[in-house]
Amino acid sequence: MLLKDYKKILVIKHGALGDLINAMGAFAAIRQNHPQAHIILLTSPAYIDLMIETGYFDEIVGDARARNPLITWKLRSRLLKMNVERVYDLQNSDRTALYFKLLGPGKRPEWSGIAPGCSHSQQRKDRKQLHAFVRFADQLKIAGLDLEGKDELFPDLSWLKRDVSYLNLPKKTVLLVPGSSLKGAYKRWPAEKYAELALWLKKEGFNPVLLGGPDDIDVVNRIIEIFPNIQNLSQKINFFEIGALASKSIAIIGNDTGPIHLASAMKCPTLVLWSNFSDPGVYAPRGAHVKVLYSPNLSDLSLEKVQEATAEILNI
């Protein structure tokens, strides 16, 4: 299938940081297949700066996904004024199906996704059981993109470059990500166990470094109570610096949260601790450098099992 010479294309992807990282391979494929098009991304406002840096998009529009119908109607007007010829809906939610509907009743743009009535529909019944890398590849193939034989679209973060020498990271750094969003607190391994893991790493000759965000203050403080001398970069670095740190660290260990997905996309050896909050086969990072340690309830996951998995990724 030969693609048309589209002038304007819209890509939709909301979600948290991990969701956007998982879509990076799809973003790269869309840009590669439409090198001359003006590509617009509709995404969460919090990630506009990050998405600008990728180089995959010519324009980025924030969508807070407000429940106020007046705001949604204003967004509809803005989408109509864009005059896009094709849409790649990588969110595929009830909300984006509504956007497709609202772009009628006249002629709608070509639409790749699952919205009822869209032109390039991904109809396979098992799509929700597919990992994002596979699901996006399948969707874009249906839309006619040339993926050069790829069945999975792994994230391409070759654009992410930052000088982090000023942080003076010690040798044999192991990044620890003990938190998560407050909404995802169920996905956390206990802070006390992270502290014990950090002390064990130090004893084994490694240098644990804490990473955390605003939602992780209590978790980070608890670890520092137990291990006062641990290096703590929580809330001191941004997304770009986390990626650069991961490229210079020998491993990262943490819960299912954005920095873990970012670090794994940088090919940093990754150990992710996963609960039954979601299916690791669908949502966890992937690759030969990734190990997923699953426990339905992370509070039941023993320190000894995490030490064993850590020793495996560190080759000790």
C-alpha cells in the first residue's frame, strides 16, 4: 500500500510517562514514513517539553482531557482548524473515539485506530493482550506504514542526550526508583526493603542512588532514615537527566513507574518489581536487558528474591 503525500498529520497519545516511552518506536516510524508532513502531537500538557525534544513532531498541542464539555467542544474546533488529512490514534480510548465522532458529520480525516467507523481499523480481538510494542506495530501496518520487517516497535531514544557530569556520579552506580504516583501506590515495594537492598548493594561494592518525584517524599525520607548516607537525587533532575543517568549507570531497580520505562529504553540493565496492578506481559518494559520480578502483592515480595534477581542483572 502506497501512502499518500499527506501535508498534515495528527498523532494522539495521552497517558503517563511510561505510556509515552512505550510509544516512541511508533512515533519514530510515523515520522520516518512521513518525512515531509507537518506532524502534530496531541498529548498530556505535562509532557510537552519532553515531546518537543524528540524531533518527531512539528507542533505539539496539550490536551488536559477535561470533563467540561465546553472545553471539549473548543478542542473540537481546534482540531477542525488543523485540517489534518490523517490521524494516528495511539491512545485508542473512549475519549479519542469521541474525538473521531466529533470531527463529523462531514468528511473526516483518515483515522488509524479502533474508533467505530474509522478508515483504518485495528480489529483483532486480542489487541488488549498485546504488548504496546507489538500492538502499535500491528496498528501502523494496517495503516500502510513500512516498518522494515519489524513486528515490535521498541522505543528509539537516540535523541535524548544530556551532560550530567556535574552530578559526579560514583562508579558502579545502581539507580533505585522506590516510588510511583500516589494513585499507583499499590505498585510500590516497601520503602524499608528498598533501604535494606541499598545497604546490601553498598556492602557488595556498588553505589545506590535514589530517584523520586513529588509523590515519593515519604518513601524517600523513610529510606534515608535507615540509610542516611545514600546519594539522593530525588526532585533534583528532570526527565532528560534521568535518561542520561541511566545510560551511565550499571543498572536500575524500581517499581512500575515512568523512570523505569525511560531507563530501560536507554538499554540500561533493568529490574522492575511488578504487582498484579496490571499485566506485565502487556505493560512491562521488554528486552534482553530487562528482568521482571512479579508478585501479586509487592509487600509479600521478599528481600532475598530481589537480591537474587539483582545479583543476576549485575553478574555477581
